[in-house]
Amino acid sequence: MRAIERHGTDVGMDEIAAEAGVSKPVLYRHFADQNELYVAVAERATQMIIEHLVPTITLDDGTPNERIRAMIDAYLGQIERHPRLYRFLVGRSFADGPLDVDPLTTNETLVATRLARLLGDHMRAYGLDSGSAEPWAYALVGAVQTAGAWWMQRQTMSRAALTEYLARIVWYSVDGVLRAGGVEVDPDQPIRLPQLRAL
């Protein structure tokens, strides 16, 4: 990861071995090929994102707007802090063949699953059908990731501005689902959930 930060997305095995202070043959004793090394780097990088993101999903206090902004900003903050690593991962050009496991997809699944649980709990608490929580979560995660990829490529606005735009989109989505079920929530007041109904 230090070699990627130093040399960029075109980093090679020679630069990685040098950064690690070993020869290339020694590096290949630890990783069978470039795919295996790419997966290891991707798993560590996605773990870093999860470590910053999950606490914002499981946060119990704050207003809906504050919580939404915290989630989005945690993700954007991580990719902004490590732009070369981010481009290395999403470009996938380092991997020299098809991947058996795609760590980026695994990351998306972990985040979407936790978000679906949060959405489902809130929907059930308000007496709404929670069947849509999982596809809704994947849609929201996909929207933020795609907007983040656009932002990293274009850099035409600040992180704060993008966070604000995305937070608005996410809130309108949440508000629309709630209103369709006859529920109105003030996004600038902490949520006091009704007691969860027994299943």
C-alpha cells in the first residue's frame, strides 16, 4: 500500500518488493501471483473503509440528517485520503486475471447488509413493510459509491458540497418511503422510534 501511494496505479512488483525491503522472489513466496497480492491489498483497504463507516451506521444518536451526512462523509473521507489506493482498487488493472473473490463487491455487501438491517428496523418500528430494505440499501450504497467515483475523477466540488448533495438525495429517498406509509419525520430532530412490534 505504501508502494501504491508512492508510485501510483502503475506500480509494479519491483517497486512493491523494494518498498517491502525484500526481493521479488521473496515477495512471490508470500503471494502466488499479482491477483493474490491485489486481493490482499483490496481486503485491507476495504477493511479500512468499513472501520470508518460502520460506526456511523450503528450510531444511535443524532438527527437523521446528521447520521446520513456522517455515513456519506466517512466513505468520501476515506477515498479522498487515499486517492491512489482508491484508483488502484477500482481500476483492477493490477490483477492479471479473473478474480475468484472480488473484495470490492464484498465490501459493498457488508455495508449494504448493515444498512438494510438499520432501514428494516426503522421500517418495522413504524409499522411499514420492511421487504424493500435490502434492495433499497443496495441502491443507496451504489449511488454513493458511483457518485464518489465520479467525484474522484472530476474533483469539481468539495467533499463537503458532495456530502451535502448526496445527503439530500438519501433523505428524500427515506422521506418518500416514510410518507408513502403515512409517517412524517423531521430530519433535523433526533428520531424517537416507536416500540418495535412483535413479529
